[in-house]
Amino acid sequence: MTNAPSLLIQELAFAYPDGNQALFGVNLRVERGERVALLGPNGAGKTTLVMHMNGIHPAEHGSVSVAGEVIDTQDKELLRRIRGKVGVVFQDPDDQLFMPTVGEDIAFGPYNMGLRGAELDAAVDEALALVHMSEYKDRPPHHLSFGQRRRVAVATVLAMKPEILVLDEPSSNLDPASRRELADILRSLDITMVMVTHDLPYAYELCARSVILKGGVIVADGSTHAILTDSALLEANRLELPVGFSIQ
Amino acid sequence: MAVLAFIIVSVSTPITQWQAFIAYFLAIFIVSLIAKIPTPTLLVRSLIEIPFIFFAILMPFFGTGERFEIGPLNLYRESLLAAAGIVLKGTLGVLSAVVLSTTTTARELLRGLEKLRLPKLMVQIATFMLRYVNVISDEMNRMKIARESRGFIATGLKDWKVLATAASALFIRSYERGERVHLAMLSRGYTGNLPEDYTKAAPLKAWLQGMALPLFALSILISTTVIG
């Protein structure tokens, strides 16, 4: 188990029930402790791929394994374990925070994993401390700023002590200070991370490695530095660095 | 639940036992004092009752049966009694509901319902409603501002089409949000139960305190029936 990659995706293909095929054979291997940026234009299949990482979508063709275990969506017990290992932070924190208070929301995941009582409280407090939101435990989510809600959304997942943290557009809609605060938090976590983003400077800041997904296949995989300095590759995949931003 | 019991007891008291109603009002007032609710707040919040009272006040002027006169007014005895009953009982109900809603947060109410063995699904739906009512009303406001920014002002019947379209868009958006929330719940291992660890079992003392008001009302009902 110790040598197994955190995430191993092999020849994964998937079509939606309406016939729209989103993935055409994706191969991706993420080692333990790696931070990988998943880049790609809108409609490339990034979100669909994320939905496979914790077994929301079943693998129709190919396989997805997490820490050496192959996901089988029929096996409910396994699925519960996988969802404890793969923490997905969704793009809109209002979708993620559905309980009446911040504390209860963070308790939701670990509760489903079977924690109770003092252990549950400890998991909640620890996750809140990691994102510097301890004083907001009893507040309802709609009283928080967007940046704070995003941080709480990260905490809801961290409370489950996942093997991999998957973030969907973590920097979207954040003001610059919230964006930096979140980056500091993410950097401080000792965890495997897959970050779906269009924010190339953010990927450069946080992830040593990047992969580009386009048209349902991985078209590039390498160091973030190499990928972001290859302007022809970026242009071919509808990716652009912000004006005035350059990487030596 | 205590509020419900109190309302049931007071509604089932015949209006002719007017002494009982004085005692009920006193009891509510004492409870609100104990709960440290300022009396003006209590009164302002119970103004919601006025439209209902309005119709009750009209009742004595229309009706059948025995008539009698108070000054210039010519009233029907039975309707007067019925109207008085509606006004008094309605006011009692509203006052007790106001006491409940002022002292108890919506969240605690839901926990209470859960403890009273209301079906889990209903409590969960109410919990989500509580969480998302703000999100959806914000969305509605944003859509309204977006409409008006493009020169739309609802003036009459002809604009209903636009408003209906907006309402259906809002409905679809809420539906889609529901899907996304469900996905987010599944991703964190949702299997049909919301955490209930944070609720504590109500001690006997709390039950007794809660039931004190309806029990008091019940004893008054019994004693006035026996005496009267």
C-alpha cells in the first residue's frame, strides 16, 4: 500500500446518458504528496474527470484507483471508504455548505465516516483551525464572506482526513487577499492535491506538475514551468497567462 | 409542542367561561416575562393577527337568532359570542406562537421536531429550506436587478410573461443547485442520515418546564368547568 500512487487512472472513458462522450481514455498517475494542476479549456471534461475520482460517476471503461484500491461503484462499503479518502471541494461553496451552521457542516463528512462524540468534535475543531476559521464555528454559512465560505468548504473536506484533496477552481471569484490566504493554507497542508483551474499563475504558485486535459484526453503532462512557458501548447489549448505575467 | 398543547387546551375552552381566558392571558404574560421578552416586542409581533380579527369584528352584525342592543349597535348574541371566541382564542394562539418564535431559533425548533420523532426526511427538508432560502432569495434579487438594468420595469399584466419566465429560470436553477448539493453530499459519504450528535437529549426538567404552561391551562379549564 505504501508504494501505491494516491491516484491512478487508466484508460478511463465516459459518455453521459444523452450520448455526449466526455472522456476518451484518460491516463493519470499522481504520487503521494504530489500537487498537480489539472488545466484545460471549458468543456474539456475536467469536472467529469473529478466526478470519477470519488466514484460519483462509475468508470464505464478503464479504471480509477485510489491508494491502491480500484473504485467499484457497486460496493457501497468501498465507496464510503473511497469518499473518505478523496475530498472534493466544489466550485460554489453554497453547494458544499448545506448545513445550518459551519460546525455542523464540517461534522457532516466525519459523521458519515463513523466518528461520534468527542472524536467528532476534535475533527471539526482541527479542520477549522487548519483554515483559520475557528471563531466561526457556530455561524450560519450565509453570514460569511465568499472567501470565508470557500475556506470552510475546504475544511469540510479536510475534516475527513482525505488522502487526496481535489479542488474545483479554488481561486474563482476570490479577491486577491482571499486568493493568497487560500494559497497559504493549501501550501501548508501535507496532502496529495489535484487542482482543477484556469488560473495559471495559481497553478504555477502551488503545483510543481501540471496536466492539460482537452477533448477528453490528457494532451500534456509535465512540470508546470515547462508547460506554462510553452506558448504554442497553451494557445492550442485555449489557455492564456494574464497580461503582463511572464515566467522566466 | 407545549405551545401546541396550550393552544389546543385554550381553543377547546367554551367561550362562556370567560374567567378561564383571563387566566390564560395572565399565564402567557408571565411566561413572556420569565423569558425576558419586552412587552412592546410581544405586542408588535402579534399585530400579524389584525386582518383575521377584522372579519371577526364584523361577525356580530350579521347572523341569526337572539338580538340585543348595545347603545346604537344592534347585535346578534350568538355571532357576538363566536366572534369573541375567535378573537380571544386567536390572540392567545398568536401570543404563544410569538413567545415560541422569539425565544427559540429556527435551528432549535428543527432539533425539537427531530426529537419529537417527526420523520427524518421532513426535518432534513426543513433544514435545507432554512439554509437555502437566503441563497435563493439573493439569486432572485440578482435576477431582478439584472432585468431592471436592461430597462425592464414590471407595470402590469403584459409583463407577466417576463416574470413567469424569470420564475421558471429560478426554479430550474434551484433544481440544478439541488443536484449539485446532492453530489457534494454524496462526495462526503452521505447515506441518508444527517449528524445528530450535536443534539442533546432533553432532561426531564426541561420537559416539565415546557409542559408547565399547557398543564396550567388545562387545570384552569377543569376547575372553571367544575365551578361554572
